[in-house]
Amino acid sequence: MPLLWILILVLAIATVGYFAARTRAMATAGGDSRILHSLPNYYGMNAVLSALVPSLAVLALWLIVQPMYLQNHVAGMIPDHVIAEGSSRDLIMSDVRRIASGLNIAVEQGAMSADEASGLRSELTNVRERLAEVGVALGSDVQPEVLAAAQEYRSIAKSGSFFMLIVVLTLAVLGVVYAWKRSHKDFRARNIVEKAVLGLLIAAASIAILTTLGIVMSMLMETMNFFSQYEATSFFFGIKWAPDFRGDSALGILPLLWGTLYISLIALLVAVPVGLFAAIYMSEYAGPKLRAVAKPLIEILAGIPTIVYGLFALLTVGPLLRDYFAKPTGLGESADSVLTAGIVMGIMLIPFVSSLSDDIINAVPQSMRDGSLGLGATKSETIRQVIVPAALPGIVGAVLLATSRAIGETMIVVMGAGAAAAQLDKGLAEAINPLEAMTTVTTRIVSQLTGDTDFAAPETLVAFALGLTLFVITLGLNVLALYIVRKYREQYE
């Protein structure tokens, strides 16, 4: 049964439990809700939580554990001689899953019966052609061992899904029955529901922390694997980026880091002044009618896909800078440049700075404005010396958000700045030329993990080291912003 139908059935059981528990509680009170310890809805919500929490928890755990069990169990069925040179057990398992999925599709479409799918033999039938008839493409002929593994995979997955359905629905029903029996006028349903909701809130708050830890640990393990094959000093202090999957790669991060920071700096030089001045104008000078039109128009920029910005950089800004600045000054010949990506990225970041700064400036108490104006300060002096300093923590947060977005941007860099790493080994003039093509850390991460790559090679594992480095940089920016916020809050609170 599809997962969606399981969820619908669980929700239906919980809904029935809600009305059943509520009705029973009212019946024990003789129909007078004033006699109940809690409001009637709490008894219904207790039944809903009793049905949903255990059943959905088991469902989530089952969906996590079953694929892991299938992977380990079926992978052991594949003998070593089946794995060709240059391949791996993981690649064979991907074929196993594709064949199992193809057999399921064939049975669903009526192309073969369930018994035929289970008894299929590659020695007697061209499995590749049979699955191609139902739209499942295989890259090579199916070996008998791979087909047997796929059939075992399909059988266990089908049995597991059936037992999952039974267990989940049984837990939901038992939860409703248990809550229904406890629903009487003296039952403290409100306390139970509030504790359950508090637990759900704590779990939701923990997701961000656990997700961050999971991301860091996954990158850390692969990064350690990378440094076991490549020297850390060559990575952190190397001034050349030239990966070569045939060996003898130069994987220095400094050219990529310089390109990232250079493009981000130009983007912030465009976004921060424009965004901050726009926020000050809209919050302090613009009338209600103009503000109602200008603010949404600025925020439209935040909704434009980055690929559109990339096309704008590729077709408009890049050729413009090349024809009117790079070629006349002799500083470059290509439309791909740091300046192209920086300007377009800065335009993209304007609404992030403007909208957040506008909200925080509006949050400054009106009494501070009135006090400054009452002491004889002009409007501009009030903005410079009172409003902006008081709103500085929020402005720093806006700039930090824009910085993080700039550091993590990929598409604009690919289409606007090119794919060439900064040439730090050719001198300072080449490194600081804003009309030269440069790439960033995020672009190289995508490049190293794209295509037919060997995930055991340092040229691929370097992507995780790059990602962990970006994480550390972003963490440092957050710590710096927190320090600035606390410093100025102590001054103005």
C-alpha cells in the first residue's frame, strides 16, 4: 500500500478516536461539560495524540531501518566475481533496486504476473528487453546473480511493507482504544495533552540541532578520509587548483577561497549600501502609499530564481562590462568576470538587506525619535546618531544573512564568473583583477561531485573538505555578528 494511503488511514483512525473519546468524556459527565476536569476538546486531542505519536514514530523508524536492512542483506547475496573491474558493490546494488522497481512496475501494468516476476530467469528470458517494454531502461544485460538479488529485494520489501502496514494501523487503533478507556470526567486530559505538545515542540526545536550535527559529522568523516590521502598543508596553503582524476592533482583551497571572498565582497559593496539606504528611505521618509508600492517591488527580487540572475549576468552584464570596461582598458577579453558575478549577486541580495533592515528600523521605539527631535537634532542627525545605532544589531543580522547567501551562491557564479580558479601563482595583478574569471568554493564542490566520479578518490573527497571549510567560515561570521550585537545591545539597553 502506498505511504500516502497509510497516512490517510492513520489520520482517519485518529479522527474517529477524537470524536469517540470526546463523546465518552461527555457521557461520564452526564452531558455537562462543567463537571469535566478539562475541556471536551482535550479528551479528543488526547486520543489523536495517542493514535498519531506511536504509529507515526514506528512508521518513520521502519522507513529508515528497512532500506538499511535490505541493503545489507541483499548486498551479501552478490558474489565478488559479479563485480566487474572499475565497478563496485554499491553500483551493483543500484542495478538491483532498479530491476526490483521494474518488476513491480511490470506486475502493476499487467505485463507479467506476480509468479512470473518471482520465477523469472535471465538464462531463459531477456530481462532487459522485458523491462524496457514497461519503460525501465537498464544499462547492460542482467546477470543471474543480480536478478536473484533483485527478486529477493522485491520479496523482502513487499513483506516488510505489509508488516509495516499491520503494525502501524494496530498501534493507531490501540492508541485510540487506550485513550477512549481513559476518557472520563476526572481524567486530567489537559495536562497530558499539554505535556505531549511540549514534547513535540522540544523535538521540533531539536531537529535543527541534530540536523546540524548530522551534517557536520558526515562532512567530518569524509574530510578525514580525504586528509588521509592528501596533505592538509597542501590543501590549506596551496595556491593552485588543478584536480586531475588520473593523479598528481593540485588541490589548494586558497584560489577558491579568494574567488569566493572577492565575489562576495563586491556583492556586499553593492547590496549593503543600496539595501540599507532603501530601508532608511522607506521607513523614515517615504509616505504610506509609496511604501506600500516600493517595498513589495523590492522584495520581488528575492523571489526571482538564481538561474534568471545567471542569465542576466551571462547575456547582459557580462558583455556590457567586457565591451565597455575590460577590452578598452586591456584588463580582460571575456564576459565572465568577478565583477559580473559580484554586481548581479549584489542585486539579488538587495531585498535581503533592505527588508530586514526596514523591519528592524521600524521596530526602534518612536520615543527615541521624538526625544532626539525634541533636543533639536535634525531628521538626518536623528537617523545617523540614534536610529541606525539602535537598529545596528538587526542590520548586522541582515548583512550576515546576505553574506551567507553570497558565500553559498553557485548558479550566478557559474554563469557570470566562469569556472577558472584564481591564478594566485601568476602574481598580485592577476589575483586582484576584477575583470578576470574566477570560480568559488561552492562551484567546485558541485563540479567535483558531478558526473561519473570515484568517491574514494581525493579529487572527489575534496568536496567534503571544501564544504567543511565553508561551514567553519560561516560559523566564524555568526560568532563575529553575535559579538557585535551584544556589544551594541549593552550600549543601548
